[in-house]
Amino acid sequence: MISNHSSWAQEIELVVRQSLSGESSGHDPSHAFRVRTVGVRIAAATGADSEVVAATALLHDVGHRKGRLGHAKQSATLATQALSNCGFPETKISAVVACIEQHDWKPDRAGDPPHPTREYQAFADADRLDALGAVGIARTFAFGGVHGRPIWEPESEGTSESPYGISTIHHFYEKLLRLPNDMYTEPGRRLAAHRVSVMEEFLRVFYLEWESRDFEVTDESRSQIGSHCELSRNER
Ligand SMILES: [Fe+2]
Ligand SMILES: [Fe+2]
């Protein structure tokens, strides 16, 4: 595990805990700490400034408590104050604030800055990776519950009036399974592919159980569930 023992990091960790402890939509302090750990590793592989990546990762969602929409701007404002007060290198503050202000996932990187820095790329990949894999599945359902989004609406298609989509399973197809295409770095793409395979296996079993089709599955065939169950709801 990568740790950063510099005093600014300890002060910023405290700010993150104070701002986000108990947050129940998947944007709690542990999300920020995981994004920092993975982001710093990507930075080491790509030559990005690890201090900028670490500070960005820690502070990027501190404004989340006040609501999802507009949280990037809110987080950037809080980050400016926190970084000025904790001894973080002054010359790097604007780079951190710019990364935070600009983070906004949209399909095909449409929400990203037009010329992302290496630091933005390392941070954005780490943030997106935390939406994938087993942790990503847990966070996605937590987020859906907080925002009143149903687990799965198999009959519903098209668009929803809710900004959060029709159902959490729809969200897998609308965003999560597309994330590997939006990774910037090689380490990000590699880990994203592995984490997506975990989610695909989850979806296979989810559909079986949702329709109680696993009731008759014997122990022998249980190990073959993955190969017998279709992944995509469109193929069902
Ligand atoms: Fe965010
Ligand atoms: Fe995040």
C-alpha cells in the first residue's frame, strides 16, 4: 500500500474525513483514499506529478455532501482553501484545482478538458477505476439507493426523467461498461478490463437469479453458469 507521510497529506486526509465520513452514496473517504492510491501508482508509471495527483484524488469529491450536481466546482473551492492552509506547495495548487474543477464523466470523454494534463489523466483513470469491479458494483447500488433509483426495470427502455437513469442495471450499460474506452493510460486500461470482467460475471448471475432461473441448477452445472447465461439484456 502506498502511503504519503508528508504533513500536508495528513491534514488533507483529515479534511476528507470531516467532509465525507458517513456519506452513503459511495463517495465516502475510502473512495478518495483508493483513488489516491491507484492514481499515485498510475502517476509513477506515466511520469505525472504524484503530489498533484494525490491532492486531486483526495479532494476531488469533498463537495459531494452538498449534492452530486455541481460538486466539482464546490470541491474545487473547498480544495483551494484546504491546500492554502496545509503547506501544500503553492506553485502546484492551481494544477490541482483545475483537475478537480474539470472532472466530469460524459460518454466518449465529452466532459473532460480538451487537453488533459498527465496529472488529470492519472487521476481520472483512478476515479473511473473505482466505479468498476466488485467495489464499483457496491458503490453503484449504494448510489442508486440514495437517489431513489430502482435496482432493475427490465421492461423500461429509452430515457428517464431522473438525471440518474432508469435503473441501476441500466446504468451498467449507459456508463460503467463503457469506462474502459475512456481510460487514458495503459495501466488504467489494463485494470479496467479486468474489473469489467468481474462485472460481466456479476450480470450473468444477476439475470439468472432475477428470473429464478438458477433454481434447478445442479452443483455440477453451477460452475458453468457463466457460459450458459447471456450477458446483455438486449440478447435475452
Ligand atoms: Fe466526482
Ligand atoms: Fe470520485
